Amino acid sequence: MTGFSLRGTIMHTPERGTCDVVERALVEVGADGAITRVLKPDDAEYETALEEARTAGRLTELSGNQYLLPGLIDLHIHAPQWPQLGKSLHLPLYDWLQNCTFPLEAKYADTAFADRVYGSLVSSLLANGTTTAVYFATAHLEATQRLADHCIEKGQRGFVGKVVMDDPEQCPDYYRDASAAQALDETVAFIEYVRGLDGNGSELVRPIVTPRFIPSCSDDALSGLGAIAHDHKCHVQTHCSESDWEHSFVLDRHGKTDTQSLADFGLITRHTVLAHSNFISDPDMDLIGNVGAGIAHCPLSNFYFSNAVFPLRAALNKGLHVGLGTDISGGHSASMLHACRYAVAASRALEDGVDAALAAETRGRANARIDFMEAFWLATAGGAQALDLKVGRFAPGYRFDAMLVDAGVEDSSLLVWDDLDTAEDVFQKIVYTAERNNIRKVWVDGIIRLDKTA
Amino acid sequence: MTGFSLRGTIMHTPERGTCDVVERALVEVGADGAITRVLKPDDAEYETALEEARTAGRLTELSGNQYLLPGLIDLHIHAPQWPQLGKSLHLPLYDWLQNCTFPLEAKYADTAFADRVYGSLVSSLLANGTTTAVYFATAHLEATQRLADHCIEKGQRGFVGKVVMDDPEQCPDYYRDASAAQALDETVAFIEYVRGLDGNGSELVRPIVTPRFIPSCSDDALSGLGAIAHDHKCHVQTHCSESDWEHSFVLDRHGKTDTQSLADFGLITRHTVLAHSNFISDPDMDLIGNVGAGIAHCPLSNFYFSNAVFPLRAALNKGLHVGLGTDISGGHSASMLHACRYAVAASRALEDGVDAALAAETRGRANARIDFMEAFWLATAGGAQALDLKVGRFAPGYRFDAMLVDAGVEDSSLLVWDDLDTAEDVFQKIVYTAERNNIRKVWVDGIIRLDKTA
């Protein structure tokens, strides 16, 4: 492969709070999958580069209905809960966990079941434009290896974690690690497995150390995982201060916040992703910010399981690294564009408040709202920053992870009115109205991984 | 036409808070478009009825991936704002209204523009399964007539209103009724036009008296419209206590609440639909409940323009008639299934509160949440009750307005796992994950109005 060039309208958000839309842009991608140049029509080299690409037969031109956007980065997915997407959400948390989620996760002792579900999941996320996915798998080593295999096979950039949950007080007998020692051994085995996978070029798929959350782990497991993350230079993910219950549980058990406790176990690093973090304090934020750890804001599932909206604006103002997650299946959608929409809605609910019986000035928290540009930034460049990856924007040196959005498909919810909509309007319409069927091609690391036009 | 029968899985919510799912149900529809019988496999007449329908060649059998649900009822749509769906939502309300929405609505002085937009809108709503739509048009008589024409032509059950907005203080010079008298004359002319339309069988399309809201209308216009609604036995729609601003404005101008003021103008009747009503007081609720007026809860647009969540549970507990609206384009989606999802999210935000800095017990309003069954009831049977229509459920005597949902389409977000999902699970998955491309056929008044399988 010698690389290729794409010409058409590109839309991305390299800087938070603004958007960059270029019509007739020329994006050059090298043989190694990295972007080499992004040219605008008035750049001096544009015409020559265009002609060269055309002559070399490596130019693809987008049609007027088509738009090229960065691939979406989903920072928080419970892969085994995929069959449960959009169901059981009417149940209280305890029933949801004990009667639905844990029994479902326990099924992954069967690797054939894992293959069936994970194949569907990875394909569906790619079909939604998710080019990077951060996965909690289950406590099972083999099934978790299968998830990594599916990511490699389908070409999705993935962080995959074997879940550690060894505390007999909080985890069911039929579904937990037998001991802290075994959980740690299997975590190391999993890291080595993923790093040795055939075809894992550019570290497309990486292992991630994954204590489920403090309540389900023994202190031995937590400190052991902190050491493994350090020794193996490995990413970390866990849940942090998601709900009133979780936040209080950790305060009771360790006499400090979730964030502080995780930090003391060595689990908060530049390469950590903390899911939710709705109840983090100001000192927690400072700690997270100083280390440069990331937060996976999951606005949709927060409406169901979190008792509050993540204080996103406060976190962004402190310079924290924040991205978005679907939190499948606590969230009922696999679409990161849906996550963008719910992130805006949640931020506005926080700003204005929700209870009309309260006076306007006491109802919400001023200046909390984000707009579509900030939401899309979270879903792309922000997520990339949290993961320390060079993806999520169109710029030289960044990996080419992208999706082609087409407004001209049958049954499109995305409608463009050529005489009424500016290119910036179309960008906003994509964020607010595009659905899975508008996403026609997906590239990861410069390679087409899904082509619905074929 | 001699009627027809459908056999397959039906899913509906005739009683709020429960769902009724029947596999291999037999639904018989008469030549007049009304449901005559709904039989379950263990009903005594089932086998005979099935055999008769089969012999007569009037039986359609759904496949295992297909589900029959009532058509969706959208109680609040600004038809002229259709080209603006999903854009301009980053702007403050004043800019949104003055720089985007009013200039757009003014374009409908051109009926060719109206034809172009309204044709697209009615088709798109049908494609989303919306069988009944309650429309604000614009202040233009002719363009509003064209919207009624498009509903008739495409077979959508519609309530269409010429918007009245005559107050020079609040409406722009380039877009308002010239006088109260002209607004009233045109309202009567529109009522007569719609009632005389060719092909308006079963009153498929009806006129609806439509003061935009109190701030944009003179008292003369408001009292005149109240008289017209009474004299012409006509439905009424308007906005009511949507935001802090609107609620305060009416208190200042009339010294009473929106609801009380509208009632005093004769605008609150059994056939009134009040959009939003977020800030209605307890006495307002009692007034609305005593009259049997309806409320169009628009959860998605409320996140953008309303400063609070509608106190749905309180309204339902008082027995008010409530349904859902998309509020295009204050809401960014044409899908009433999306409206269901945002209704659940909003209700949970109200219950739990949003600001993590507050103590849990002071953060929200207890018992506010609804589940998917109540949301779907609002979008079907609840909306029908608000409009006083016999639609929204599968029962003898009800009009057959329905949609066929198919989980087997390409690029489906709705995934069914036959060995893991009960039929009730599938119902929940449809409410939470089905998209426009899952809706394959739509019937209104017993006639197929859209068939994507053809």
C-alpha cells in the first residue's frame, strides 16, 4: 500500500469550543496509516498535490452529500452487556445488577457465547463510527482474550480489560475472581496475550488494567493492580464516584474519596480512564488534573444510575482530560453521536436545574452548558487526549481514524437543504441528527474497516 | 376494500404503566379502517377467524423479526421549522428566535417553499411512525392550507393551525398578522378550508385554533380565537408557561398565570393542547384537569429552551391528559421514540436532581421517574386521550393507525437475541433502540400510507 488521498468536506474540532470545516479539503494518508498533509484549496501546494494523487490513481473524491469526520472514541463500554442494550432499564439498580447484569456477565465462561456477542458488538460499534473503544470485558480470561481477537480481526482500535472483582462481600459466588492472586496473575497473562497478538500493528489493541470499582475489589487486588499498571506500563480503567452509593461506600471503607483511594493504590496515572466521576470533589479534580488522568463522562447512563450530572464545565475549566462514553448497557445506545446529544442535554439540565418549583436563581449551576462543538470535541479530540493517542482530528502526524457521513442515504434522518444550510450548519446537523445508517465507511489506522457502500 | 387481518406480535400500552404484548395475535380491520377484533391464540374464535381470513386472501402474516405497534402521536410540531432541525441550537433563545426562526417562518409567504418543506416533513414524520401530528404552521393562510393538503395527500392524521401572532411589541414587522381582525378572519377561512377538503374522510385532517402564545397575541386576538374555537367546535393549541420568561411575562401582563389567562379567553377546553406547561401551578393543574384539556410534554426541547423539567408525575397523579411532542425544531429529532427516551431521561433527572454538590435528599423531587411503558403510553394512548381520538391502541372500535417495526433490517440499531430476550424485552428495546429505518410500514385509518418494503 502506498497511501491515498481523499478530497471533500472535512469537519472536525481540533480546538475545544470551535469547529473547523473545510470544503474541498485534500487529506493525504501515508502507507503507514498516518496523515501526512491536510491541504485547503487556497494552499500553494493544493493543485499540485491534487494532480499527483489523481495521476497516481490514489485519489478518492467525496460527493456533495458526503462529509469526512474523525472516528468517534468511546471511553466506556461494558462489552458483555451488549445483548442487554435497551432492556431492563426500568429496574432498580440492585435488581438490574444482581438479576440481570451479573448473570449475563457470568455467561462468558462460555467462549462460544463470547464470540457470538463480541463479534456483533465490535461490528456494530464500527458501524456507528466508533473507531476507538475502551472495553470492560468480564472476569474471564479466555473470553476477554476473544474480545481482543475480535478487535484485531475487525480492525478496531481497542483497549480491552479483564475485569477484576474478587471481594466476596460484593460479588456473587457464581461470578467473581477466586482470589486476589488469581485475578492479578490473569491480568498479567492477559497483558502478555494482547501484546503478543499477531497483527497487532501500531499497538492497535492494548490491554488495560481493570478493577471493576473499589467496592468489588479487595485491597490486595487494588494494590496489586496498581503495581502491574506501573510495571507493565499499562493503561488503567475503573469506575469512580459514579453514584451516591458508590461515593459513600468508599468513604466508609477507606475514609477517603474514591479518587484519593485509587491514587493511593497507584491506579491514577496519565494513562487512567475514570468512568463517571460525578461526585468528585475539588481536591479530587486537582489530583486528577495534576496527574493528567482522563474521565469518561457517560451522560446517558448517568440519567439512569448516577443521581446527578457530571460537573463537566468545572472539570474542563480545571484542564482535566475528559471524553465521552456510551456506558453500554447502563446507557441504551451504542452511538457516540447520541452520547454527544445527551451530553449537551445533561449540561443544560445542570445549568438551568430541573425543578420548576424552585426559584430560577437557585435551580441550577451557572455556565454549565456545552454546545455541539464541545460535545463533538469530547467524542473525538478530547477522548484522544484522555487516552494519549494521536487520533481524533485531521492533522499531520495523526493516525487516520475517520468516518464518512452521507446525507443522501435512504431513510436518512439527516436532511441538508443546500440553499439554507452552511457547511457549519451541516456539521451541527450531523451531531444532532445523523444515525448509524448515515455512516457509510469507517477507517482505522488508514485502512477501510467497514464499507457499507461495497 | 373489504378489510384485512394481520397476524403477528402486537405490542401496545392501553393502560398507563403496563404493557400488553401478544404473540401470534390476530388483528382484524374493517373496510372503514376501524379495528373490529383483536384475538389471542387461546381465544375460542381464533382458529376460525384465522382460517376465514386466510381463505379470503386477506391475511398478512408478520415474520418473526417484525412487531406491530400503534402509530405514534406527536402533539407539538412547528412545521415551518423543519429545515432548521438540528441546527442553531447553540444560540441563545433571543438570537434563535429573531435571527433564525422568525426569518425562516417568514419564508412561507412563498407557497412553493411551503410545498417543498411540508412535503418533506409529512413524509419524514410518517417514515418515523408518526401517524397523528399536531402542527403549528405559520401566520400565512395559503401556506398553512398547503400543509393540510400534504397531510391529506400523504394520509397522515393531522391537526393543522394557522398561527396567530399580531402583537407589534413582540412580533417582527416582517412577520406578523396585520391586525387581530385579519388574524381572526383568516383563522375562520382556514377552518372552513380544511373542513371542505376533498378526501378528508373520517376528518383525517382537522383545523386547530392556534394563538402562538400570549406574548405574541393582542387581547383582542385571544378573545376572538376563544370565540371561534367555541363557535366552530374546534381544537385549540398554544404554548403555556414554557420558560421562566414566558411564565413571568404573562403574570406581568395579565396579573395571572398563563393557564388562568388562557382559560379566561375561552382557550382551555376539552379539545385544547397546551405545549410544555413546565411552570404551571397546582391550581393551574386543577383547572386543566377539571376541563380535561391536554398537555404536550416536549422533553427534548425543554432541555434547550425551558429552564426546568415538566412536573409529569404530578400531572399524571392529578389525572391530567398528557402526551408527548417533538417540538421540532426546538427539539432536534423528528422521532417520537426519541421523545420517549428523553421523557424517561428528563423524569429521572427531576427525580434525582442534577447538582452533585447538593445533598441527595435536597437534590431532586421524589418519585418523578417514568419507565419505558409510561413513555410509550404518553406517545400513543396518552396523546390520543389528549386529542379525544380513538387511536393509539389495538382494541375494537379504535382506528387502525399502526407501524410495523422490523429488527431484521440492514444497519439495525435494534438487536434481538432470540434465546435471551422475552417479547416484553423486545418491546423495551424498540422504545430504547429502534430508529427510523426499523419502521417499515405505516397505516393510518386502516390504509397503508408508507411501505418501505415495496
